Amino acid sequence: MPTPVIDPTERHPDDIADATAYQPADAVWVWPPHAEQWRPGVVDTNSHIALLVRYQLPGGGTSVDSLLPRNVMAREEPADLDGTKALPIRPHNLGPTPTRSAAPV
């Protein structure tokens, strides 16, 4: 299927797969916030209600968003980001990784 033409708000509920139907590295189309268009993406992880997906930005680069299933659908077409591994997500404000001290406290 080429780039979908349907707006995600117009999708019939029976045509929307649950978030649990997707697995990490699945190729998907995503409708990210404020994009107003489908973008090729890859599932990084999922929960029972949402998916964390990495997707291509117009003009190059990638972004990561958490999306509801209505904003995601399976993709068969190849994309530049297919086959790449997700980078670990770590909050920027945590500082260095804590280490365990051998001395009793």
C-alpha cells in the first residue's frame, strides 16, 4: 500500500489494530502530532494502549513519539529507517548512572 490517504480520525474502529498487535521493529505508517500527514516509521516498543514509534521527518532526520493505535498502521513499503536499532531512551536530567558502593551505609 502506498502512503495512506485517510485521516486517522476517519478510520473505522474495526480497521484499527490494538497496540499489542505491533512488535518492536515492525514497519508502520504514523500520523504524528501536528504533521497532518502519514510518515514511515518503526515501532520501538508498545504497551496495551499506545506505541512508541520512531519516524522519518520531512526533509530528513527522525523523531520519536508515543501514539495511539488510530495514528499507526502497518506498512509494507521500504523506508530509510528500516532495519535500524532504536537508541536507548534515558532522561537527560538524571546525571551519571549511580553505582553501588562496597562500603556499608
